[in-house]
Amino acid sequence: MTKKDAKISEFEIINKFLRPLSLGESGAFQFTDDAAILPQIGNNEQYVVTKDIIAINVHALDTDPPSTLGRKALRVNLSDLAAMGAEPVAFFMGLIINPRIDEVFLCNFASGLMIDVKKYNIPLLGGDIICDNSSFSISITAVGKTTDNLVLRSNGAQKGELLWVSGSIGDSALGLLSSKKEITYELTKGNIAHLVNRYQIPQPRIALGQELLNIASACTDLSDGLLADIKKLCKNSGLGCTINGSQLPLSNPAKLLLSSDVKFLETIVTGGDDYELAFSSRKENTEKLQELAKKLRVPISCIGEFTSGPEIRFYNDNGKEMNFLTDGYEHN
Amino acid sequence: MTKKDAKISEFEIINKFLRPLSLGESGAFQFTDDAAILPQIGNNEQYVVTKDIIAINVHALDTDPPSTLGRKALRVNLSDLAAMGAEPVAFFMGLIINPRIDEVFLCNFASGLMIDVKKYNIPLLGGDIICDNSSFSISITAVGKTTDNLVLRSNGAQKGELLWVSGSIGDSALGLLSSKKEITYELTKGNIAHLVNRYQIPQPRIALGQELLNIASACTDLSDGLLADIKKLCKNSGLGCTINGSQLPLSNPAKLLLSSDVKFLETIVTGGDDYELAFSSRKENTEKLQELAKKLRVPISCIGEFTSGPEIRFYNDNGKEMNFLTDGYEHN
């Protein structure tokens, strides 16, 4: 690890805050060396790797508690592993800090991250720290594993299969609006906390992803927005789909906001940062999927069906087709 | 890959500039999916992973050609793999771009990187792009492999062993000074180009690192500065050392500058960014090392000896002990 020109020395940051995150994993060499060795895996196992950067002002607000920032960065990457059906193994972390980042910030950042390192039993094996005048950014590379090269791809959906999503959609985008004081409707403190929590600390669907290896034909996680990510699934599979808005899984605060102003529908389906899984599965798997959801205690909802496409048609509660100005962050 | 709010769409950046860097490696899934599968390795092989960030204004100048930026970022990581004796396999790349980064910049960036992707036969397997108002930054995670868990560590040096370095020291730091117009001494254009090139495009000593697995007892790469990194070797091995300044391997332009002003000695031994290897080996290995250097066409120089320490003593050409205000970027 190298760091240049910061107030707190690299030695202090590593010793006080980062080394404990390795959970004593031998291949981390206690961060004294130039690289780390990944733990041995079985002959029929393979490593699955993803890399996502989280930056303040892009994926997090500078008013978010520092204790949530590392957790979000890690969970966003775990969500990518979940979408491939991989089991988390270890991670690497690059931090871009700036002169305004002090020891209290770093302490809270690391304490929060430790909660998830333990929760997901995923040791930090190495990384890098640099200091400049940029926003605080966290670049995580997460390593997972799978067996027999089996992963969930985004290109395997078939016409006539059902489109499912896990959890609830839109909470995170509404939580962001709420954090930015852009919601005038008066929600209870509990409802606001629910939405903001979903923005700050997403729930990667790791167990679900692994179980879906045998039952889903395509899968992705919802990071850019429901419509944008479903568009990706459709495009990669060479299909289209119909989405029934009436079946969208919404939390109570999301339902309240939507009933107060229909404009929130666009936020819900395009806002992104859901980190739920969207996947396709044959109709005959419906019961099996419902049992699986019950076993894992992760709600899943069938929200549509894949068509020969390429159109993605979204119907509202009254069966009327809706068009949105944007699909999400990305417009391919 | 996800990207938010940039002028050029993620789709375009990936399609035009990044996808070719995967060299068609199947586990990259053409960057359509949420993660990648690392290529299979043998039963007795292990993955070695390192992660270093390069940021403009920290490790590169905004006047550096964009074609060199990705190469430096990759090579800095390859240098870490070399220091562990690992063989490069693949890499992942996160880019933090900003609204001032245009298509021409990205095209030059990717063309430069492609040179090294082919040179080192190291495919890009995935990554992430975000856009904010920060400096252009490149976060690379490089994956290498080794056999039987054998890696070069930084803690194995023994008292009485010799201290060696590869290549020449100080060129990069002098190249940085030259780029910043902070050198008044008149060097020829060729000499300036040599120094600047060493700053912009370091030479990772990959083949040397792998050969050293059987002959060096400790190794690190020189990134923070000769003295800082040797201090790390000494500290991790519980030793000290003596360094003979007269034996420092210097290029001709470095020699010229040093003869013009002795102040450049501090730049040379503390400036960093050398990306040469420093390693320890038993005295009886000297001939073997010299043959190895000849075979690989990589010059190596014995510059000192490990002592019971903990002091690191640097002697100049006249045998006088020198002290420097700083060891390098980091002061543990």
C-alpha cells in the first residue's frame, strides 16, 4: 500500500483501521507486502471477480454517515457477485482520501466496514491509499467463487419466461430524494429512516443468487435503475418484455409517496441503487421459486414476461402503457 | 460496468475503447455481465493480487500524454506482481473520469494501454467507470499467479546478505522535475526524453521477479523511494543495512545532474517511482545473480549489505555518512 501527502500516515491508517479488516487471513501478509495470495480453492472451483467504485457526490452524499460508506461500497460489489451466483471470498480496497478526511472519519468508516466484513465473512486482503483533492472515493474489487464455471449470465432469458425481482424497488432512490430534502410529502420518521437506510446500506442478495444458479436463466442486479437494467437483460438475451406496474414490489413508504404524487413512479423505476436481483425463469418454476423465497426469507415478485421484443412495455395499474423520459443512469 | 453523468456514454466507452483490451478472453463475457471469471489455474497454482491507484497530480502530470497514463497504471501494478515473483494473468480497471475527459483523450488512453496489454499478454476482464469532478484516476487490480504458494516476501532478509537493485535509480524522480521545468541544468533533448520516459513508462521487472523466487530472500519494488522502500525491507526483516552511494546505479543523465549539483542525490534516493526491484541475497549467490542479469538483460547492482540494524546508513562516494530530510513519500 502506498499513500502520498496525507495528514495521517499510511502506517497509522493501515495499523489502526485497515489491518483488523483482514481477519488474520494469512494471504494478506498483514499488508506488509506488495501483493496478496488468494485463498486456495477446489479443483472444480473458479474465482469470480467484480470491481465497482463508490464516490461521494456520485453514489453517496457527503452528509451520509462515514460508517455507511464502506459498507455501501462493499455491498454494491457483493451485489454484483450475487448477480453472478458467486460466493464471496475476499476483497481489495483502494481509497482516495483528501486533506479534509480526518482520523475520526476514518475510524467510523472502518468500524462500519468491519460490521460487514464480519457479517459476510469477507476479509480485506490488500489495496492502496492515495491522497489528493478529489472526492472521497472507495474502489473495491470483490472476489467470489463458483463451481464448474457455473455463473448466472445476463444473456440467457427465453421468450415466454417470467421476469422476477427480489425485495422492493425504488426505496433507495426515494431515500436519496429524502436525504436531499426533495420530498415535501410528510412521511413519519420511521418511513424516512427506512428509505434512507435502503439508500445507504443496500442488501446484496447473495444467498438468493447462489440458489438461482439452478433455476434462473438470466440475472442481473439493479444498480442503474429497474428499467435500465431490465433493458440490459433483454438486450443481452435478444428479447423484449412486458412489465406490469401493478406487480411492482413497493414498500409502505414508497406506496404512500406514490399515492401522494404519481411522479414518484418514474423515480421508482429509473432511480437505481436498488441492488436487488432481476431474473428470468420458466413459468413452471414459479412454485419452486416461491418456496425458495420463503426458505431464504427474501421476497420475490413476478413483474412481467419476456417477449420476442425488442420493446420493453411498461403498463400501469390501469393497464395503460407508460413511457418514461429516461431508463436510468445510462442510455444505451 | 456502470457510469453516471458523463458526456460519452458508458456503452460507447466500453464498445470503442475497452472491449478490445479483453483480448477476447472468455471469462470477461465481453463486459456484458456483472462480474468476470478468472481463467483456470493448475492445482498447485495460486492467484496473487495487487491493487494500486494512479491519479493525475499524484502519480502523473496533467501534461503527460494520455497514451502513457494507462500504461503507467498497469505497469505500477505489474511491478507489484514482479516484486512477489508472480506471473501476470489478467487485470481489472476502474476509471474515474470527469467532464473534461473527451473521446480523443480516451482513445489515446486506450491505444496506449493496448500496447501493454499485448506486450504483457494481460487481458482486461472488467471494471467500472464513474464520472465526477475529481482528477482523472485509474484504479487497477492486477491478478498474477504463482506455484506452490511460493512468493517473494519483504521479511526474509538475513544479516550479512547483500542488497541489490535492478536497473537505474532516480531517473523517474528527475524526469518529474524535468517535466515540471524544475531543472535549470541544460540536458540534451535525448537525456531529458530518457528521464521523462522513465517517469511516464516504468519498466516492471517481471521476468527478474520470477527468477528471484529461488535466489532472493526478500524483495520489494521501489515505488515510494529507494530509502523508504529499503527501510520497509529492513523493518519487515528486523534488520538494518549499509548503503554504498558509490554503487548506486545511475543513468548518464542522472550522473550529469548529480555532478552539476549534489542536491540531486536526495531526489535520486528519495524521489520514488523507480519501479525497480530491491532484494536481498546471500553473498555466495553473487555470480549466479550476475549470470541471471546477463541472461535477462536487466542490469542489477549490489549497493549494500544487511546488518543487525536497525539503522540504515548511507555512505557517499567519499565514505561519508549522509542523512536526508526525508526517506520518500512515507515516513513510518
